[in-house]
Amino acid sequence: MFRAKGFCDLNIEAENSNLKESVLKALSLGYQTIAINQNVTLPSLEKSGSKKRKGAEEGNGSIVPVPVTVNLSSADLKRYKITREPVILTRITISYTDPSSPYLLKSADAIRQYDLIAFVPENDATLKQVMTGKIDVDIISLIPNSATYQLSRSLLKSSMERDVYFEIPYSPCITDVHARKQIIMLSHFLHRTCKSSNIIITSKAKCPTHLRYPYDVINICQFLGLSEIASKAAIGTMAHNAVYCASARRRGVSKCAVQITVSPDADECKKFVGIESAEEYMKSYKTGKRKLSEKCKAKKKKIKVDKSNEVDDSGVIKF
Amino acid sequence: MFEPNVTEFPAPESHVEFSYHSWDDPKLESTFRQLIDEHPFNRKIGILLPGLSESPKEIKKILVDDTDYYHISELPLSVFCTPVFLEAFLQSGKVYAISCDARLDLDNVAALTPDGWLILLLDKFSYQELQLDGKLSAHILRRPKERYVVKVNLKENFIPGKPYYKKVVRALSYVQLKFNFWISWVPNDAEVCPSSIAKYFDDEGYHVAVRRTSLSSSIILNAYVPVIEKETSDMDLYKAEDILEYIGCSSLGIKLTEEGTSVCDVLNPKPNRIMKSICTVRSVGFFIPSQSRELIQQIRSVLEETDEEVLPWAAVTVYGHIDSVVTWNLMENSYSVNGDNFYTILITRNQVWCYKVSGPRKPCRFFAKCNKRI
Amino acid sequence: MVRFKKRYIVLEVELPPKCKKEDRLLYFSLKNKIRQLHGEYGEAAVEKGLRVKYVNEQTNIAIISVARYAFKLVASTLPFVTKISLKTLYVGASFKHSLLFIKKHHEKTLRALRVSESSVDTQKT
């Protein structure tokens, strides 16, 4: 179980010009939680021929790469004057077009190695699959071209109820004119439909120069229709929640075992060793309780009887 | 439909309160109490003395003598609840303790005020483990409900052995909340040494370090100094604001001009006159309200000793700790882009001007209608 | 489902002579001016909802629709459009109301015309 701390940047591309340096730069800027992202595109069945499909089946594991990790020595941290303990996560971004793609099932175990799972739905069908919870999703990163799909309010709400977060990257905003326009439009759209709730701001940085200081990111968010506090939540608490929900999903339903220890100075008959005898003890305790409750009922009955007597008496007096 | 705000980009909220008094005004005492005494955690003091080339020794002495404070690392909060601590320090004096090296907007923070309030600002997970009642912080969004304020009064109805005491101690010892603290203690009994609190924690086995207040001063030569009239009958509020700006600029060492330049557009307030030098004194430490009171009295006596031509007025600015949980009167501090909380007191021979600068106070509820679930 | 709120601006346009595809001309000249004045951000904010709904070259009247939140951005650029001279007549919250306004506007202008014609007639007789 891991928890995010401090400011979060949940998307630093692994295909980076210099991955280690950009991670270190992000940490030195004030981020504490960082996710290293790997992109995977699932091939669609319809386009690829039957021969190709066979080939893909053979190389089953090759579709999903092994998580990339960065080893940071204490000397590195010292060099960049990082005092807080960094939390480095792994993240996979899967973009796919076919909702019935077999690779999703086949490589499910490989996908589960990652701490965060993000999906890029490329058409309406996949969008619906992602939103309605047919597959495990932590983060949905929408294609910033709003003409791609028809997003409805009910779909967004259903995904919000399952604590799925939407990602808005800011580094394409910095570099590309067209992308900037699209991202502003997308974020305005999200604001209109769901009040910009469940939004996290990530960098999607491909080189260290694209990273920005967290308080500057808050200023960028003014463009994206977020208020000052909301934008702070988007790189802080919302991202914490996203990481927490993801790790809870990975762990599944929580089960617990109870260990019963009886203090040695208790009575001889209450000493039990191991879970089996403890169960016996619990059973005996339960039956004892039942007996007790029966006794209580009996007492109540007695009282009732007494009362009825009184009523009778009073009736006698009345008569 | 919830529409994005496309045309309005409001600046971060900030409040300035201003009041002025003569020295024999009966309301002055209550203003000082509200301004100085109710602001417990002060980090930095800046003094502006126009006309002097060197800061007087008496002022330096107040800032340096007996202003040591203690840095205690990794102190669990349950220590504050031990019967020995309660009796020896909390009941017989004023304890000022605040967590340092923790950011108000992201980390857990804690403070122990002189009134005996233990105030914690916790994230959701720590709060749920803690099992103590708390309120939602005013400066977060409605959803996710992420930060909570927990207040425990350690002075009233907090008697060892009673159920409430047991509950608090169990909660604080169950969750290992550890903070680095700055601590200073003012005993009620003047004969007891204030450093005994450090000895107590040292004996308990915590790492205690003594921190001294640092002192630095600088001089601006041949600068304009605004003239403050003796009459206070018709006070211009714009002028008061200009002078606050002037004090801020001068304490940073900026020389203001008569005409605005391309670099700095802040003008020198009028009427003004040229003085040979302006002396600024800066001191960083952990100051308690009684020290700043003493300092103001000292500056007043310095003013009275010197000639008006030499030293027309003086200004003291006391900066609160940026990451402190509370500001004036246990009000919750907020840190959205900055965590400003400071006050400036301008002293002349017959009047006092008080400025109080604080951050946003409005609770930020973005999702007003979504209160249904956590 | 909540409605996407819009504002409809009724304009009096003076189109250049022998003009084809008036709606496109109006749209792009407006959009170019928005890019000049409010930059890429303004363009992106306006994009959703900015449509030329109706242009009539005979009566010289046009209706454009804007998203409500971006109304100020568009309304502030209207005076700066130089290719076509524009004059704001009415801002309405629905298309129906702006059409009603146009009807009333035409009636008013017609009545004024008739009065002037009749005055001319009386002068003749």
C-alpha cells in the first residue's frame, strides 16, 4: 500500500530525452510523487490480417513492456537538494480502438504490474467501455479533440462515482499551438459537464525543460477553467485520491484475519491456542450469550406476568 | 450548466486592516491585544528607522537577549499530554510550539497555542485513524474531503484519569504523528528558567537543539522619507496605504524615486524630505507576543530620547510563520499561493498606526451542492 | 440534461458588393479578429458555440450565436471587425426571440418608409 505525498505529477514519459534528469528536475521543483509513464497501443483485430494475429499471439508478453524504474542514489538527491522522500510510481497508458480486443484479457496480469493504469479511448465504443467500468481504469486521458466522441453527462457521472480521474496534460499546451487550443477546449468542456471535478493535471513531459514549478502550474490552470483552489487540488489532493483508489483497486477486497489472545492470568478454561480452539471458544461464547439472552427473556416474561396480575388485581378492584 | 469563467481572472485575495490611535487613546490597549497578543507565532521582525545610521543598542539587545528557542525533532504529540508536562509546563506558564519543516497546504501540521489549544491540520487518512472529532478545513474544496482541523484544549477539563483525557491520549499514542517543533516557554513564575522545557525534552530522549535569533541590518543612503503630520483629524486612507508600501519597499532596500521608472512604478509618498540614511534591522527567530510588545515600548522610548529632526518616526513589521495553522485569535490560516500573515506598527511621538495584513478568509467551496458522499 | 446556454446577437451588416458565401465571410472575419484581440485562448474559449445562424443580404441582417460564458469576448471584438461593418441591434437568449425582434424591426422600418412615402405623395398632390 503506497500513498502519494506532496505535489504530484502522474505522467512523465518513459520515452524521454533524459529520463533520470527529468525525474530529478521534477523532484527538485517541488513535486514529491512522480509516475513514469509507458505508452502502449493495442493493435486492432479488424485491420491486421489473420497471419499477423497469430504472430501477435505468439509474442504475448511483448505487447506490454516491463515497468521502467529509476534508481536514485542519495548522492543524486543531495546534488539536486531534494530533502523530502520521493515516491516514484509506474504507470501504463493503453490506447485502443477495439472494445473486444483480446489483448486486454490476455495481458491483464502484465498490466496489473503497474501502479497506475490509464486508458486512451479512441472512439465512442471504447469510451463507453472505459467509462462504465467494464475494465479496471484509474485514469482516463481523453484525446483533446472533442470531435472524436460524444461525451454525455450520465457517462461522466457514472465514471466519477467509481473514482476514475480525468487527466489534463499541460506540456503539449506549452509546445504546440494546435494542442493548446484543443486542451483548453477539452477542459472547458469538462468544466461545463461535470464542474471540473475529478480532474488531475499532469505534465506529460518528454524532456526536462517541459516541467514547471507547481505554483506556476496553478497559474496555467486559470486558463483551463479551474479556480485557484481547484487547481491546487488537481495537483495535490485529487492526485492523492487517484493514487489511493488505484492501489485499493490493485489490492482488491480487503480481507482480514483475527487473532485472539487471552491474557495468561485469566481462568484456565479460557486459555486457547491457535485459531481452531479460538473458534470453539467463540462458539461456546455465542451459546453462552444465547443462554443469557434466554434468561433475560424469561425475566421479561416474569415481569409481564407480574403486570398482568396487577391488571387483574386492578380489574378486581374496579369491579 | 456550469460555465467556466473565461473573462475574469481574480487576483489572490488579501486583506489589509488599518487603524490609528494616539498614545493616550483608551482603545489602543484593546487594539494591541487583538493585534499583537492574539498572534502567537511570529517568525521575523523588521524595524525601519529613518534618519539613523546605526540601530540603537537597546533595540538590538531586546532582539538578541533571551530570545533563544528550541528545535525539537520528531516529537510525538502524546508527549504534550503526559501528566508531568501538563503540570510542570502547560499549567504553570505559556507554551508556544509550532511544527516547522512542514508545508501548510500539503503536509500534516500542528501547533500548541499559549491558551492550551492543540491544533492539528490533518489529511484524510491520519484523521480517520486518529478517532478524534474535528471539522472540515475551511480552505479546501468540498470534494474530496481531504483536510480536517482537530482542536483539543489541554488546559480546561483535561485531567489525567478522566475519560476524555484517556480518549485523547489513546488516540494520540495510537497514531504516530511526529513533527519537528519550535518551542519556547514563558513560565508564570519569574524565577523558573525558561530553558527547563528544553532540559525536560532532552531528558525524555528527544533531540533538542538551541536556535539563536539572527540579526542583520542595512542602510540606505540619501533617500526620501515621507513626513507624517501630527494632526490625525483628516486621515487619508490612500496615504496610509502608500506608506505601508513605502515601509515594505524600504525594508527590502529599494530606493524609491519621485518619478516612476520602467523597473519600479511605486512612487514616494508626498510630502517628503531627504534624509541622510535609513536604517533597517531584520531579525529571524521565533518571537512571542510579549517580546514584540517590549520592542514597541523600547522604540517609543528611543523616539522620545532623540530629536524629531534626527528620527521622525519608526516602523515595526512582525511577520507570522507562513506555515502556521492559526493566525489571529485561532483563525485558520490559509495557504493558496502565499500564507501571508503579518502586522506593521508605525510609531511616532504622539500616535500609532496599525496595519494588519492577512490572507483569504472566505471558505472555498467549489462544489457547493455535492455534499452527499465523501 | 442541462441546456447549453447561448446568446444570440442580431447584427446589422453591410456586406461588400457581389459577395458570395456571406456566412463564411462573417464567421472567419470575426474569428480572425478574436485571434488578434484575445489570442489563442480567446479563440479556443469561443470556438464552442460560435455559429453564424442566419444572414440575409436583402435586408442586411445577420444572427450569430455565442456560448453564454464567452459572450463578452465576442461582443468586445464586434466593433473591431473591418471587412464588414457591423452594428449590434439586439442580444437575445433564444433564437425565437431574436427572430421576433427582427420581425418587429422590419415592421418599424416599413412603417417609417410608408410614412416618408405618403409624405412624398401628399407633397406631389
